[in-house]
Amino acid sequence: MLKSVVSKLISAQQTCGFHTTACLNEVRLLTRLRVVDNSEIGKRAMAEGKPPKVICVYNKTRVGYIGDRVLVAIKGQKKKGILVGLKQTQKVKVPKFDSNNVVLIDDNGTPLGNRIHVPIPTILRTILKEKTHSKGADYTKLLAIATRFV
Amino acid sequence: MNQAEVSKLVSKLRIKVPPKHRKLPNPKGPEGRLDKLRKTVTGLIKYERIELNYNRADEARQYAERLISEAIRHGDCHKPTMDTANFWLLEKELVHKLFKVLVPRFENSSVAYTKLYNAPKPQYARVLDKAVLELKGNPYPELGNKQTNNKYFIQNILLDAAKHEYRQAKYAEVANKIGQAGNETSPVNTENAEKLNEKPMSS
Amino acid sequence: MALAIRRSTSDIFCAAKWFIRRDCRVLSTLPEKAEVEVATVTKKEKHIRTRGSRNSALENRFVYPEFLPDPNPNWRNSLREKLERADMLKRRNQIDIPEFYVGSILAVTVADQHSQGKTNKFVGICIERKGCGLRAEFTLRNVVDHQGIEVRYDLYDPTIQIIQVLRLEKRLDEKLFYLRDALPEYSTFPFDMDPEILPEGTPVPLNPVQVKLKPRPWLERWERQDLKGVSNIEEHLKEKDRVRRELRATPWEKYDLMKQYRQTIPIEDQNDIWAEVNSQLQQLHMTRKKMSRKRTFSTPKTQLG
């Protein structure tokens, strides 16, 4: 009995017992993000090689999609941010980025920096406008500091 | 939704191809599976008729069909086809057989190159399904039983029984007649016997 | 002399035989069968001939691979495929979907309700083509402001306004996912790139460029994929990786005839499909050519005026 179990385990090891599909690259708790605006704290965090970590994603599934608001831990502080580009596979015509990008904002939705130095997906325009209607904060200020849309 | 591979062109097989392959469980994995099938395909090309388990026969049949169709399609001057034949046929003289015997045999055929029969197995026995796999145009006698005058066929058994009954009735009649009239009935008796000896035609 | 007579007599005999046979043909059934055989032989010859003539149609499979159905028989449906092909041709009548391959550089303009000008243009190298029928997709990759971006488009998306091929070429591999791990200059293309026009009749050029990968970690195990378009893969490998690559190699797969068969559409099926769409595709191609010629003639006139 024991022998058969052991032999099964060994064979399972040989034929790769766990699945090895490509990861989903979801933005979840403790995901590292890349700050793409020129806010002081964001610049310093990226320069020191300590990119911010996600502490909370403000939606029901706790998986961040494009335009979602997140709470990040950055240089020992808690800051809010908006996801503006994801590594994850996107829908048709929505760009997929090589890194998970975040723009830091304060509680009113005003960005901490005054310029975003990477392209921003155009679909964010619609998403952020919709979110602004439902909440008190105004997220569309973020669109004003974007340099380029794709 | 996958896109079809376009770099290779293959001719259509004349047999039914299941959507997925059989795994033919093997500790060596897919390599071991192909090794098994190589042996079977080599045996099939060599002996032209083999008996084996049904699953393996059906799998090997597809590979044999593909091998022959590739050989017909590309001929023996095509390097990749030669490599494939070299891989599949473990005995090297069979490569010559494939290109010089089987290709001319099947060149103008419009049906499948092989045939698969279900072989009998003992009743209530816990054994795998057996099959007979053969190349068409082989020199052996045919496997399919086309003789209708087999005495164990149910029609023939019933006919025999009917004949037997009829004969018994006739004998009884003749015996009665003999009992009734002693000397005059002898020629009639012989005639009846002759009639009885003629076998009625079996359908 | 005697020989000659014998010959002549035998000739006469043969001729008589032939006559008798010919007369008998009408009555007996056997010669009819023979005639049928002859007819089938001629049919076969015709079939071979048509095969020869259809070879040009078969070449369509490289240019229009999405016209071939999915090879998985579980997902086949002849009626749906036929309707899809008709729809694809209708869409191709509306918009010029040019010939392109993985490795070509494309500019795609789509109607975008989210952008300010209501259109959105993206330029990039095609790293993947997949899907069949109306679900055919392609993916473009570019590096904009030092940020790698990939956009996936449906080939038959009605919101696509223009698909322009800026540089028509092929690469050494079928999928160029390794550009994600390559140095960014290999996938950087300016948005204001000018289209390069190939002279007519030239075959599609093969770009033999070999990219350099960034140091590890990588997104995939590129060393196990037998890539031809990567030059420095060995530099980044450890002994352990080489051993694992040897262990994981599947050299028998190229001999797995049924695996190949299950991935392709057989030539007989392809012939039917191309016979259905080839004439319309050729017609479309010719009209596009004429249109492009007209455009080239008309542009200098406007400049003169």
C-alpha cells in the first residue's frame, strides 16, 4: 500500500505534479506597482528601488482592473492611486502594458505630480468620468496631466 | 479557436479520425507511446496482418495510413518523408518495401489502405477487446466469412431439422405401408428411398 | 510468303474478333463496366490536372490563413464556416485588409469613442496572428516613451477604419513573444513611419535579424522553444538550464504524424474552401491594385494644380 503511494508520488514528480501555465499577472494584495507620474515621493521610491505595494484594491473582487482605485504602501506611507496600465491580458483594442502602472492621487482625486511620462489608454477617459459621477472625488484631473494617449 | 497549420500540406485520410489521440499509458510518456506504435506499425508493414488489442490497433492504423499516404504523396526522393519512414520502420528493409511495394499497390486506390476487424474473444472473460489489423491486398485468405453453406448457420440448422422431420415422417409412412401390404410394395419402396436421398437445396 | 499469309489471316481473325466484341458490347454488361472504368481514369487525370492548376489557389493559405477553419473536429460546423466566409468576403469588400505576416509593421486606425478625435492610430510590429474565421486576431507591439505596449485587434472588427502595412516582411519565427524580453530598440517604431513600397512581383522578404534578450528573469523559458530569431540566449543560461532543456526536449514530436494531421486542414478540404472563395479574393485583389494605381496617378496632379 505504502509502496504504491510512494511510487505514485514519485511518478507525479517526474511528470510535473503542479500546473505550469503562464501567470495571470493580476493586481492583488502586495503586488508591486510602477509609479509613472513625477510626484516627489513616487520618484524617490522608484529611484531607491522600492516600488509601492498594493495594500487594498477598492472594489468588490479585490482584483485591480484598469481605472481602479488602490491603496499603496510607499516609503512607509499610505497613498491612494489609480491603475493606469496593466500587464494582464486586456480586451480587444485596450492596450496591454509591460508593467503595472499607477498614478498617485490624494483623497479628492487630485494627482500628486503634474505630469505622466508614459502613454495612458484612452478607455480611461470613459472609465474615470463614470467613476467621478458616482463618487465625490474628481478623477478626471488625472487625464489633464497625461502627455500621450494610445 | 486555433488557426490551422499552413506550413505543411497533408492528404486526407480515408478512415475516421477521432478528435483526440489515445494516450496508451506508458511510464515513458509520449515517447514511450510512439515507441509502442512504432513496433506495431513495423509489424503491420512486415506481416501485413496482425492480431492485437483494439485500442492499440486503432491508433497504429492511423499512423500506418499516414505513413503510406505521405510515401505516396512525396515519393522516395523527399528527405523529410524518408526520415519519417526511417523513424517509423524499425527494420530498414521495410523502408524499401514501403516505397517499392506498398506505394505502387495503393497509388490508385480511392479507399483506405488498411482494414480493421473486431476479433472474437471468450464470452464473460475480463480481457481487452481484440482486433485484427491488415493491409489491403495482402496474400492471406480473406477473413470475412462469406460462405453461406455453413452448417452452423441458423437457417441451415432449421432446414436440416425440417428435413429430418420430413424423412422420419416418410419412413414411418413407408413402414406402415410395408406392414399393411407384404409383397407388392417393394418397387414403390425403392422409389421413395431414392427421393429421400436427394437433398433439398439449402437457401 | 507463308508467314505473310499467316499474319494477314491472323489480322483478319483479330479484326473479326474485335467486331464481334464491339457488337456484343451493346448486349452484355461487362464492357459497360470497362467503359465506366475508362471514364473514372479520365476523371482522375482531370483531378490531377485541376490540382496542378489549383496550386496557385493553395498558396492563398499563407496570405489568408483565417479562411481555413479550426482543425479541431469538435469545433467544426460546415454551415457556420460557410456563413463566416461569406461575411469575411463582405467585410473585405468594405475595407482593404492587406497581406501581412508576423513580423510586418502595421498601422491600424480604429474608430474610438473614448479618444478626442474619435479615431485612434497605433503603429507596431505584428507579433502574433491567431484565430480563424471572423474571430481572427492580430497583436501589435511597440515601445512608446520607454513603455512597451501591446494592442490586440480583431481582423474583421467593423470599427477598424484603415489597416496599412508600413513594412511587409517576415521574421525567422512564427510568434515574436520574445520581443517582450528583448532590448527595447528591437520593438521601437516611430508613429510617423513612412510606408515602404515593395516592387510588384517580388517575394515577401525575410528579415534575418536576431534580437538580443535582456538578462533574466524572463517571462517564458525561451531556451526551450528553439527560437531562431534570438542571438544571445546561451549567455544567460546556467548549466542547470541546459540540463533541463535536454530533459524537456521532444525530438520525437516532428515524427508524430497524427499530431501534425490534427493541426492541419487536409489538402482535399482546402481545395473545396479555396474553390469557393478564390475567385472573389482574386477579384478584390485586382480592384485594390487598380485603385492604388489611380491614387498614385492622381496625387502628382493635385500637387501640380
